[in-house]
Amino acid sequence: MPIEFKKNRAVFHDVVVVEEAEGLLDWLQNKPAAKVDLFACRHVHTANLQVLMAARPEIARWPEDMELRAWLESALKPAS
């Protein structure tokens, strides 16, 4: 399962495909205080990125992969 939904945390694993976006959106809408753990993620489909950009959940852990981390941080971190 590319996204594991826990009580108050969505844990991304490996490759998160387009089919996960609707479920992610629904889960985040019902969990406004939810956090997202991207550490084990290797690829995020842009549909999921759009959900994260719209929902703006707290990122508990960024991806271990530095290229993916840089890409996601540039899209998801608030402007200083």
C-alpha cells in the first residue's frame, strides 16, 4: 500500500501513484491536524502533490532521497 493511513499520520511508501490522490484528499479533509511522513517515499505523482499543496498538512518527515526532498520542499514549505 503506497500510503498507510494511521490514526493521525499518513505514511508514504515507495511510489505513490495517481490512484492514491482521491483517498489522500478525503483523509486529509477529515483529519485537519494530520501529519504526513514522506521519509520512505521515492516518487510522488503530481496529483498527490497537488493534494498536499492544497491541504498544507504538517510534514513530519521529509523524504530520505535528497532530490525528491528538494523538489517537495520547494513546493510544500511556506515562504519565509
